Amino acid sequence: MLPELPSFDDVARASERLAGHAHRTPVLTSTTADDIAGASLFFKCENYQRMGAFKFRGGYNAIARLTPEQRAAGVVTFSSGNHAQAIALAARLQGVKATIIMPLDAPAAKRAATEGYGGQIVTYDRYTEDREAIARRLQAETGATLIPPYDHEDVIAGQGTAAKELFEDVGELDYLFVCLGGGGLLSGSALSAFALSPRCLVYGVEPEAGNDGQQSLRKGEIVRIPAPKTLADGAATTHLGHLTFPLIQKHVRDIVTVTDDQLVSTMKFFAERMKMVVEPTGCLAAAAVLQGVVPVRGARVGVIISGGNVDLPAYGKLLAG
């Protein structure tokens, strides 16, 4: 039986729930970026979102939808960082206990922020242990509600509100580029694009080392890969979701990849030219445009910058290298 997929109506309702809680992040432009791409670029800056990434949208929306009984039992999730912070902060704001399953090699800044927001952390080895199995065990022990990072209708609907705001602010676009890990942001963004800018071509952008989404789109089924080693830790997923994949199949034109070197080059561009701190994962979509992976000359192009949560010592080394 096919799962019931979220629609743009769900995104619109999520937008109402998020009003006054999530930031309506700015859309920035850069003459230099336009010259490089030969196009008009509109950067939706979710690095300025609460807790530093778009993930707050989906996390807050999912918790806001819980029943009183579910709230009392708390929530559990697994994340390499940004979803962990999103759930920890959204749970704290709504008076709900949150347990976060986080890999041992998660960036120190993301772990510290998650603990700072009140999340209780359980660690695991992402190369030898199954985070979903750990989540199911904790769920069975505590009765907590599992809110996964991407394959959840309320998470997808919440993530789609970023693109909804972008289209509301700048009008219809020819292209929209979105980073791709598990597909929550991409599938939600695609729902907004289909509803608000039907002729817009939506592209997902993955790290070259972790192109499971690209393989899945080509093959017509979800492809699973070993945990990839990439600077884009937020996109180091091993497979798309049962909800995100069919939405991507339906509404996304193609999935392309960029290298770690291209991500670093894009991070430097944002720091030097736009005075922004953007994490490697947050550079995926922009890298595809600025490095000419997809030609967009003469077009109006939306680019979602997904987040800005960097480990400062590592960030400094990358910029100096």
C-alpha cells in the first residue's frame, strides 16, 4: 500500500503554526554571484533561522501536531546535528522532553548546542550501529514519539515553508536548487514550487560521495549506500525516505552532485563576498549554480542555503586552506 503523501495544503497549515515561532529568513542577492552564474540569483538564507538551519521548521511543526498524551511521553529522534538542535529547541519551547540519538563524530558545536537547548543525547557509531534500531528500542522503552529527520509528513510540510516564503517574496522562478540528504527539504520545497511556481524546475544537490538520491532517481527505486565520508555532514545520509522519494520522483527535475572542493570554494565565496557563515551542507545548492554544474544563464534562480552551523576551528582551517 502506498503511503499518504503530504501536499501543499499541509505546507500552508505548517506555515500558520510556525508564524511567530520560526523566523521569516531573508532573501539575499549578490551582483558578484549573478555575474558568476550569468543569472539572477535569490538566496533564501536559512542559516539565519532559529538554531541556525531550516530544520527548526519541520521539528517545530511536528511537535506542534502531537496530542497531549504524546507530549507527556516526550519525543526521540536521530540526527547528525541540525535536526537534533531543531528538535531540542522546538521541544523546549513547547514543554516536551527530547532524547537525541547522535553519531560519535557529530561536529562538536552541534552537539554542544543540542545539549544547550536541553536535549538528552545518546551516542552511536554511524559506521557500525543502526540509529533507527536504537530509536525503536528507546521508543519501546519510554513510549516517546519518534520524529525522524526527514521521512515524516509533518517534518516535510514544515521544511516546505522555506520555499513557500521564497516564492511569496520574489515571485515565480525558473529554477530552484535545494540541498539533498534524506529529502525532507527537497520534497517540501518541491511541493511549494509546484503550487506557487508551476514552471519552476527543481533540482536536488547531493555531495558526490553520497549520491544515493541521484542513483535512486535514475533507477526508479530507493538505493541504499554505505555512510558516505563528506564535508557535508548534514547530507551524509544512506537512503531517501518512503515519503520523500515519491515526492522527489513526482516533482524534481533532476539530482546533481558537487565535490567537497566545490563546497569549500562556495563557503569561501559566502564568507568573502556575502559576509555569511554557511556550513558545507548549506553550500550544496549554491555550489551547483556557482560552479556551473547546471547552466542557468539568463534565468531567475532560487537557491536555498540550508544552514550555518559550523565547527569554528574546522571552518577556519577550510577557509585558510
